[in-house]
Amino acid sequence: MNAIDFSTRLLAATLAMGTSLTYATLGEVYTEKSGVLNLGMEGTMLLGALAGFATAFKTGNLLFALIMAMGVGGALSLIHAFLCVTMRANQVVSGLAITMFGSGLANFLGQRLGPASNRYNLTGMNLSSKFSNIAIPYLADIPIVGALFDVSILTYGLYLLVPFAWFFLYKTRHGMVIRAVGENPRTAAAMGISVSRVRYLYTLIGGMFAGLGGACLSLSFIPSWNDGMTGGKGWIVIALVIFSAWNPARVVIGTLVFGGITSLQFSIQAAGFKLMVPAQFLGFSPYLITLLVLTAMTIIAKKRKGAFASPAALATAFAIDDK
Amino acid sequence: MKRGIVLLLIVLLVSMVAFGQGSKDKASAADAVLKVGVIYISPPGDMGYSYMHDQGTIAMEQHFGDKVEVIRMEDIPENESSERVMENLIDAGCKIIFANSYNYQQYMQNVAKRHPNVYFEHCSGYLDNPNMSNYFGRMYQMRYLSGMIAARMSASGKIGYVGAYNTPEVVRGINAFTLGVRAINPKATVTVVWTNTWFDPSLERQGAIALLDQGCDVIAQHQDTTEPAKAAVERGKYAIGYNADFGKIVGDERVLVSPMWNWGNYMIPTIQSVLDGTWKSQSYWGGLEDEMIHLSPISPLVPADMVKAVEAKQQEMHDKKWDVFWGEIRDNTGAVRQKSGEKMSDEAMLTIDWFVEGVIGSVY
């Protein structure tokens, strides 16, 4: 196999794997931009994956399945919003609780929503249809970049949603409002913005994206349900948000690097190349890169004020009567 | 974190069970029922490794009916908290405890030393105690047979193998599989991809996709989910299952065959020996003769003469006329590791850390 074919297939594998990550990371960027840290991504993705799969299994309607996944993901994140925004609870603790609750609930429901004839319920069931790849004629035949035009509708959706998120957050008035709430809620409130409303809304939207990210796995990439099937992707999302420095445009670079390295370690092994570094090293290298990027960002941010900084009010509670 | 909480709940639950039992039937016929504790590394719903153990447990329950009562502990981490789970099972009245994963062994031995009146059964390890046995099966024999089928059905002669960890068990399986492949097609190769996880549906699938991308047209696996097999049949290629009958679960004839476990055949006689009072500590490595292992029904896509050849080989192994690691064996650098006429010892098989000729990949 030549280098061009190798690269094309590597890109295709990266896109297939990265779609779910990108949705959830976009969601978390929205949430964190408004000043709310949601560590509940893993649980939210898992519950979204379950909701999507269970709905598609029962109704056979994939669009409805997506809506359910988003709805369930949103509902779970509303609990987080209630605790963090209304009750002003510690966001880290609440997020961790959401992950544990979401994962546990998904496991519980996964053993109950399937046919009783199958002892393990939803696990091991197959879907009648899934989101398959759609190739765009001619474009899909281009070497390497052709892989971009032979993906599922869920991935095509990202081609719109990622630029939109960047434009929305940085070039619109409403985007500025979100950033203001995340940077300095006191000033935002003084300008007459309802900090709570903004934070509720973008925590909800973040959860919906996470649910969608989970559904990408269970309806497209791995069309099945397994307990713990997200395999820690919700935690990668948290790292990716930092990696991309809270910028939706850079999220794409992040998911390509994270998804790419995972795919690369398999492609290298499958091609029979001797690895210069052990496969285990490649396995954790995305996290190593995150640490390096974080270090680099901190150094650059010291020289150039405001560059790569996290939202200043991230993970802090706010109330109008705070002193 | 999640496991911690789950564990805490389990501990609470088990102690509740124990407490309830104590107050309820103090003088009743509690000792007429043998309580059996079973510890699984993953949820039985993985449709793989723990699933097959649970099938064994179910077979055992059906065999003994009212005489046994089983307490299942699922998704228990392989660390010191497993000791507490075992202690709790003992508190709940279990007289014998099974644990199905390698790294429980040290913890099980610790508990076994503290409770000489309870029997312990550890699967896939080597530690023992006067009241603790270890047991496993010669799955490599089935791997060899499935390798023969894979080689016959592969047009490209390139076969992929998704492996979990580079443990002797997995390496031995890959070697046996490859020897089977090479017996049918001496030019065929087996390319190995390590996922470094027993259970992660998306990584397992990705490993298979990378192999398919490289032109492999049969995918075998040593993983806990059906994803590698599914990835193969979705592309119109062939798959070899593992643990359970993947042909049935995936619902596709392109799953050619699955090497399967039959744990019930160990659990039933073991429980019987406890009931009879004849239980003895042993290191058990069961093979074809005890039907600890077997092949699933072979797909109708496999030609009849091939099925016959597989059955003949299986009979030879059953009658102990021949075995997988007998005769000259070269490693994948070409060096002779075993001279012709020699038979590999159990100890050498249990610690094997090199690949046979025909495997593309490295153990480390």
C-alpha cells in the first residue's frame, strides 16, 4: 500500500472516530465559555449513546433517536446547571456526580430497555439501520482529502457547526454576551444580562451536544450498546477543550490530533511497520501533548496578555448580591 | 471513581444480605443449600468473556437446582477492593468462591489463607493454596482450528488479529492461530494490532478497521466485544469470533467460526465435589477431553472438505496423538525455537513471549 492510500485511510478512520469527540467538545466549549465547567461529559455521552440506541432499536427512526439523545443529554446537564447556577454548588463535584450518575443510569437502563428474550437486554442487539457514509461523487475520489467527502451525515453536520460556533462566539453580539458572562459575570450583570439564564442555556446546549456525541458512537461508529462504551471519551473532551484553548476552530485541530494518534498507532501496527516507540506510548501521547500545549499556552499568555486564557470566571459561582 | 461508588454500594448490599440472612434462618436448613460466590471482571452483558462465564454459572445453577444459591458480583476491579468483596461473600455464607480474571489471584490467595474452611477457585492464574485451585482451558487448541479455517477462506493470504494485551495467554493464542493458518497456507501472514484494553468497543473496532484497510480479509480477535468481527462483516470480509458464538450474535454467516469456552463443564464437577466433600486443591488446565473448550458451529460458507479436515485435527488432539506446539517451531525472526520431535511443556506455553513464524508484529 502506498503512502497516499495509507494517509487517505488514516484520515477516514480519524474522522469516523473524531466525530463523536468533536460534537461533545464543541458542547463543552459552549458551556465553559459561559463560565460553567461540566465534568459530566462522560456520563452525558454514555446516557446519550444509550438513549439514541434504545430509541433507534425500538422505533427504527434514526432522526428521532438523535433528538432523544440530545434531549436526554440536555436534561442531564440541566441538573448540573441547577446545582451550579441556582444552588451555586462546587462545579467540579457536581460534574463528577453527573458522570457517575449518568454512567450508572445508562447501565441500569441498558439492562431494562431491550427485549426480555435477550438475557442481557440491549447489549448484543443490532440496529436495522445506521448512519452510513455518504460519498460525494468526484470529490470523494480525490487522494487524501477525498476522505473528507466520504463520511456520515453526522460528520458533514460538523462542517457547518464548527465554523458556525466560531462565528457565533467571536463575531456576533450574542456570542460576546456569552463570553462576557464567562469572563466577568459581574460586569455582564451590570449591563443588564441575566447571567443565570445564559449559563443555564449554554449548559443545556453543551449537554445536548454531548448526548449527540454519544449517539454518534451508538448510531454510526459502533452501532450497538455496551455498558461503558464511551471508554473515557468524555474525559478526553475535557482535555481537548484545554488543548483548543476554548476556541471552536482549534477544536478541529485537537480532535484530529487526538483521533489521529489513536488511529495512527493501529495503522502503523497493521501496516507491519516496526514501531520506534511502543504502542502504549502512542496511547497516552495525546495527554502528554495536552500537558505540553498547556505549558506552552501559559508561557505565551504571560507574554501576550489575554492570549489562550481560559474564561476568567470558569468554574466559579455567581450571584447578583455577591460582594 | 465510578467503580469506587459501585463497589461501596455492592459492599453495603452484600452486608445487608448477610445481615438479613443471619436474623432470618438461624436454625433452619441453611446448610442444605450451598452458597456460591461468583466474581466477574466485567458485566456479563459484554457478550464475551464474562458472558461465557455466566453461561457456565447458569448451567451449574440449572444442574443443581435448589441445592445451590449463587451470588454474582459483576464489574469488580482487580485490586485490593476485590478482597473486601470476597470477605463480604464469605460473610453472606458462601462456601465456595469463583473469580474469573488473572489479577484477582493474589487477593484471592490472601483471603484463602484467612478462611481455611472456604473453597476458592481462581480462573486463568497460577497461585494456589490448600483451599484454593486455579483453572483454565487449552483454548489454543481451538485457536489452531479456527486458524485453519481462516487460511482457507482468505483470498489475500493476509489475516488480521486484534489482540488485547501482550500476556502469555494472548500471545499463545496468536501463535496457535498462526500455526493453524500456516498448516493450510504456508505463505499466509497474521498481522497483530494491540489495543491495550480487554474491553473498549471503539478501540477494538478501530484496530480491526486499520487491519482491513491494510488488505486483511479475515479478522480474528482476542477481545471482549463483538466489534472487531462486526467491523469485518460490515465490509463484506470474514471474521473469527471468540468466547461466544459470534455468528449468532452478529447474525452473519461471514463469521466463520468462534472458539468457545464451556465453563459449566468445570463448575459442575467442582460444585459436585464440594457437595460430596471430595474437593481438592488443583491446577487444572482442561482441554478437549473435558469439553472445557469447543468450536461454535462452522459457517455454511466454509467448504465441507475443510470442515472435515478441522474435525480430523480436533480428533487427533482429543486422542492426544498430536498437539499444537509439537515439532519444529521457528519464531518470526526465523530462529528455530523448538527442534523437531520436541513437545513444548505446559510451563513454556504458560510463559511464552515470542511470536511464531508468520506473525507480523512484536510482543513488546
